[in-house]
Amino acid sequence: MKRFLFALKEKFKNKVIRRAAIFLGLIAGLVLIECTAFNYRAFPSRGEVDAYAYDSSSLVAREVNKTGEIDEEGKAIWSVKGRTWPSFSVEFPEERTVNTIYLNLDFESDTIYRFTVNVSGIYSQNGKSFTESAAQPMEVIRGESYTKYFMPQFNHAVRQINLSIASVANYSYFSGAKFHFGGISFNERMPFNFSWVRLVFGTIIVSSAMFFVCLYRDRHQDDEEFSRGEKKPKKKIPWAEIILYSIPMVAIVLMYALHGNFEHKIFADTGTQISKELVDAFMHGHVYLDTVPPEQLLALENPYDTAARSGISGVLWDHLLYNGKYYSYYGIAPVFMLFLPARLITGQYLYDAYGVLVFSLVGTLFMSLSYERLMRVCFKDHPVQPVLKFLLYGILVVGCGVFFNLERPYFYEVATSSAFMCVMIGFYHVVSCGLIVKTDAKHFYYHLVFGSVWGAVAVLCRPTMALYSLCHVILLAVFLIKRWKSEIATAKQRTLFLVASLAPYVVFGGIQCAYNYMRFGSILDFGIEYSLTIADFKHMPFHFDNVLTSVYNFMFGGVNFNPANPFFIRGNNYRFGSAYYFFETSSTIGLYTRFPILLFMLAIPFREGGDWKLRLERFFTRWIPCLIFPFVQVAITWQSGFATRYFIDFSWPMFFFTLFYVAREYQRCQKGGELAWFLVLGGQLFLGALSTFNMCMIYVPNLTHHYGADMHAYTRFYYFLYRNILFWR
């Protein structure tokens, strides 16, 4: 036995075995917590009490119609009278203790998931009757029986239960809704619900924590060996970077799957404005859409007035109407990059959500490559500590807005995700050729050309990306001025530089101008004022109050702390003035509120030195693209309103700018300040992840409209996650 223990001790000294044992111990702890704390409701709360049930035929029901139908499970089918929800009354032969209530109810409609159960128990005391009330919101999820239980927590034994169901929102589709009702059971023990979702999330958190701790310890161990003169081992494969940069890809696919998008076929016989209508138009050799507008719409004096066209059927939402034909406002680049080739190859239309998935994955990949390359170039002489680098990268990924595109992957998100992909590919090439930070680029002109190509293609995805094209031109101008007498000294070199950097903009800009001219007779007319959308853009005057509304809600919107629903943080939108402003969802949490680390920008000018030339260069190459233009991006949403998908347009340059200055400040700080930085950044990553994914969770149920997307599947997954995480509900 002693030999065995000694051998085990010697093996445990091995770093890999020791860390594996710690990891397995933590996982075992998670399993124990899952079986106890997360399932405390499955254990009897007040001792053993006999269960008793009442089927639907023995209940006194009000405000419902019994259809006389029976489903496959033997449940009676009832229907709601008008918009009034059903009520039931149960009278016991004697006063009984009620610990749990099981409502054996399922609605036929996939749109009804959440309602409030109001329960009142009547008991007698000293010959008098008293009523004790309890209410609890319920989220009944198909196939999840534990969601039909709740605990009224009465303080007395009762002789009568009055139970009524109330809608959380009085939507019109509740009228006449059918539901399958198998009765009510009392004091049934709640089922044991071992949640793999909670276990997976816990494992991810534990793994991430161990990953950072091990990196931190290994780094200090390497420094000690280096100080003793021992040579650091060279890592042939950067496994840490590969693992870390793969995590966002996995998260994107996971979020995509959780919303049920993999339930859809990749190809279909129909599609949306980008995946079908534009594809068909280009295949038929014209730029207008094939659908013919209704005659009643064309006969209107002002068809762009939403009230005037409200009663006309066949009007295409968010389409352009010009000279009696429908057009599309959205960019043509994603059509030619993905959807048109898919149609030509398969003969069917690619589902929009798969386009969003592909664009998001590729865009995130090149954002990671750009981050890694900038880290190597900017901190070539003094590499950033791995833990710090990965903390900063986590903040960048969570804050860049890529996850918001996956919540409702429709053709709107196709435009934003494809533009993000193109900008990130272009940004990678811009970094690689040394326009931002000087580097020894082996393929200078290759990166120079493709930086301009992808920057120009981004404009064909979203016209607002022209601001970043202008930023690119500014970087090119500064680079040319700085290298005019050194690296670009001859006329041949200057000509080659100008052609390589500007020719793509001329070519693709010419394509966009020609497309505009073929539609509207003007090379600079993108047609936004012809939209049949939320408001009459043609006659919509400029309101500076709307600019303030956009800036506040996108950047500085506050939060309300709520321990109930949803999760812990919920933001409410704020409106300046009385002008019309569109909020796609009522939940808004500003970027600076979610990521207060961005306020570090205010201190950067006071930490920088240099003469006026250097300051002027920083203004054009840092402050304009990374702070001023993002605010301009937000300001121009005054007309289209607030939508979470717009965060991906402007947030990433702000994070790149701030996080690299944070890394530089870390290099300057004293040894005692390292822990403080890690605590601040770790807290920022936690707050940013919590608030960002909280916005993702509350985004779906709070959509004011769903544009024909399969919103009900999203809602089901929303409540599934909601009930798994808020286990005490």
C-alpha cells in the first residue's frame, strides 16, 4: 500500500496529471451541484404528502369552451373565449396541504409559451373563511414536463383552490386559442431535471478559468527559468492561440444551433429579398424585382405613407418602389458572393441563415487573425503576457456584435454580417501591409491590393461601409506621405502604389454607381427614400433629437437590475424629443455601459507624447477611424432606428483601439499593478459577457415583428435556456 501511495504521489508531481486530476475534480463538483442545488425543487419541501389529481372532466372551468375533442394522449381539447384566459376551481372534501401544483396543459399554438398562473387558496379558521393568494409566471415548454410545475407556498392547509391563467401580453392570436388539458395534480414530486445545458456551460467556465490560471503560472515559471539562465523551450505550434481563437467559432455555431436553424434545410424552393428576389432579377437580366406592385399602391398619391397603404394587400415590406417597379435597397455583394452561385449550382435558394452563419464565421476568423498579427507587430520587442492578451481578445469578441446577427438571421443580418466579413478581411490585409503599424511585409502589394478590394466590396454589402473606405484612403494618404522619400521614392513605385491601392475602389465603386444609375437614374442615389418601410423616408425631415436618441441608446443606454426576468440586467430605451423613432426591440444597453473599459479612451490623449506632427498623424490614423467615424455610424441611424445588428458596424474599431492602448499601459505599469489590471479586465469580460448575452436572450421575445422568420422556434429555445439557467423558477 505504501508503494502504491508513493508511486501515486510521484505521478501526481507530473504537471499534466496533476492538472487533469484537478479538472476532473471540478467537473465532479459541477455534477454534484447539478444533482443537489440545481434540483432542490425535486426534493419534498415539507415532508411526505399524499398526491391527488383531478382530471379535466371533474373541474369547474370558466371562460373556456370544451370542444369535445380528445388528443392522442387522452387530453381534452379546450379553446379560449375571445381574449379571456381560462379559470378552474377545485374544491377538496377536506382541508389539504398543497406543496406543488402540476398543470397538465399544452397550447396548440407555438406562439404561446409564457403566461401567469394566479392561485388563491381558501381555508377556514375559527369558523371564518380566509383567502391566501399566490401568482407565478410560467413558461410551458413542449416536451419539458418540469415547466408545468410550480410551488404556491401556502402557509395553511386549504379546502378550495381557485386557479386562473392570465396572458402576459394580450395579443390577438390568443383569441380562440386551443389548448390540451389533462387536469391538475397536487403534491406530485417535481421531476429530477439533470440539465446537460447547465453542465456544459459550467464546464466551459471551469475550463476557461483553468486555462488562464495555467497560462499565468507557466509564464512565471518560464520567467524564473529564464532568470536562472535556462533556455525557454520553443513552441512549434501555438496551441493556446489555436484553442482560444476557435472558441468564438464554436460559440457562433452553438448559438446558431440553439435557435433551431439547423432544423431548416440548407436549400429551399423559396427565399427572401436577398436570397431569392435579387437572385431571380439578376438571372432574368434586369435590376428590378420580378414581383409587380399592386395597382392600388401605384394609384396612391404618396405610396410611401405607411398609413395610406395599410389596407392594401400584396405590398412588399422594406422594398423600394420607384417608377412602378420594386427594387431592393440591400447590397448586391452577398448575392454574387454566395446566393447566386448557390442558385446556379443547386437550382434552389440558399436559406438566409446559412449565409449569416458563413459570413459570421469567416468574419470572426479574420478578426482573430488581425488581432494576432497586430499583437505580434505592436509588441514585437516586449510580447504581451498570454493571459492579458486572451482577456483582451475575449472582450473584443464579446463586444464586437457578431452574436447579435445570429438572433434573427434574416436578410437584414445577411447585409450586416457580409459587410463585417468583408471589412475584417480588408482590415487583415491593411494590417499585413503595414498601413497601421510598420511591419516587414513580404507581399506588400498583394496585401495592398486585397485590402482595397475587400474594403470596396464591403460597400457593395452595406453603403454605410463607405466610411471605412474613406478611413482606408486616409491611411493610404498618410502612408504615402511618410514613405514618399524612402520606400516610395521613384515615379514607378508611386504609380504602382496608387494603382494597387485605388484601382479596386474605382472598379467596384464604378459597379455600384452603374447599379444606382440603372435603378434610379443617378450614380449617387441609393434609393433609401423610396423604401416601403417603417416611415415615409421621402418626406421625413432631419431631426437632431433622433441623432441624440441613437447615440444615447447605442452608446450610453443605462440598465435596470432585475433578479427575475430576464437574467440580471435589462435595459430600457430612451427617446429624445417627440419625433418618430423606430426601436426594433425595447431592450437597449449602451456599448459604454456594457464595456466601461472603453472610457479609457478619455485618458489616452493625456498619456501620449510627441510633437504636433505625430499628434496630427494619430488623429487621422487612430481617432478618426476608431472613435469619430463609429460615432458617425451611430448618428446616421437616426432614420432607420435602433436594431442590435447595427452594433457590428461600429463597435469593433473602438475595441481594437482601446484594447491595444490597455496592453501598452500594462507594459508601463509597475509589477504590483499587474494583478489590478487582471482583476479589472476579468471583471469587464464577465460584465460584458453577462450583459451582451442578456441582450441576446431578451432580444427574441421583444421583437416588435419577425418579418416572416421562424420566431416561434427561437422563442422556444429562449424559454428553454431561460428555465435551465434560472433554475429556482
